[in-house]
Amino acid sequence: MSQDLTFPVGLSLQVALLAVLIAGPLGLGFAWLQQRVRYPGRGWVDALIMLPLVLPPSVVGYVLVLGLGRSGPLGPALESILGGPVIFTPLAAVIAAAIVALPLMVKATEPALAAVPRDQEEVALTLGLSPWQVFWRVTFPHARRGVAAGLVLAFARALGEFGATLMFAGNIPGRTNTMPLELYAAYQSGDDERALFYVIVMVAVSVIVVYASSRLTARESGR
């Protein structure tokens, strides 16, 4: 199997994993905030979290270009930190994938956190544990399967990201051409065998991911 054929597979897996490393902690933090804290504007924060899930991915990508591009408000700062522009790089693909995967991580994790017995958390606090210790010793162990399901769903969403990645990272062969982008390019060029290869790989990975997520969710509901 040629490197030209396998590069998008490896890149997509790397991008999805790195995106989960970003969206996972952020999503868990937002889910905990929305479940445990009542504050003004909570509904607006929830709406903003959900926006990447309901907006067309191309809109998300364009917003990233406006905000993190070379002429955007955050672009020059990131460029000075990283030593180069973010746009049209593998990092841009990671950021785009993380943004669109974040809502799934939050929404999959919130029910798991809501199911944690609050009395156990309160008892732990009375025993002298700090809120941080309570989270890791009481809250997280109870919600771990729901968190894992959220991570799995976020990975699947990041793996299949197309529109935001195309807008922000581009489709540069050997650099930013993830599997969804390569599938589209193969279809446009009439290379059905190449397109079918990526379809099979993505369907196989997605089936495994969805099965794992459903098993984790079922076990969490059983508990």
C-alpha cells in the first residue's frame, strides 16, 4: 500500500486523537460547570457550546479563519508563539476538529455527571476533601463511563470533520489532506477505487466507535 494512500489515514487518526486531547478536558470542564454551577448567562453559554454542532461546518471554519488567521485578532499572537501561521497547517486541522467535537463531549458527559449522587460529594466535603479531590475521588469515578462515551463520540466526530477543516486547514496533499478531504478529492477526480478505500476505512472505524459508545452508555445507564 503506497504512502500516498495511507498518509490521509494516519493524519486523520492523529488529528482526531489530538482533537480529543483538547476537547476532552474542555468538554468535561464545561459539562461540570453547566451541571454544578448556577450563574447568570448559563443558557447563553450552553447555546455557544452547541453552536458548532448546529452551524454548517464551513461557517465554523470561516469563523476560525477570521479569528485565528494571519489577519485575525489572535492570529499574530499565535504566530509569534508557534513561530509560524496556524492556518493551512495540521494544527489548524486539529483545532477545527476539536471545535466541532466539543459539543458532543459536553452533551454526552452532562447526563453522567448529573447521575452522580450529590450526597456522596457532600459527605466527602465534610470529611475535609477539597472540591478538586472530591471531583477526582467521587464524581469522576461515578461518571467515568459517560465521560469515556463522550470521548469516543468526540473522536468519531473529529475523524469525520470536513467543512471546517477544508476552510481553515485546506486540502494540501501530504500536509493537511485528511480522509474526508481525500475522499472528496478522489470522488471529484473520478478515482472510485481510492474513494472506496477511504469509505471502507471510515465506516469500519465509525462502526467500532459507535458500538463502543453504545456499550459504555448502556453500562452507565445500568449503573
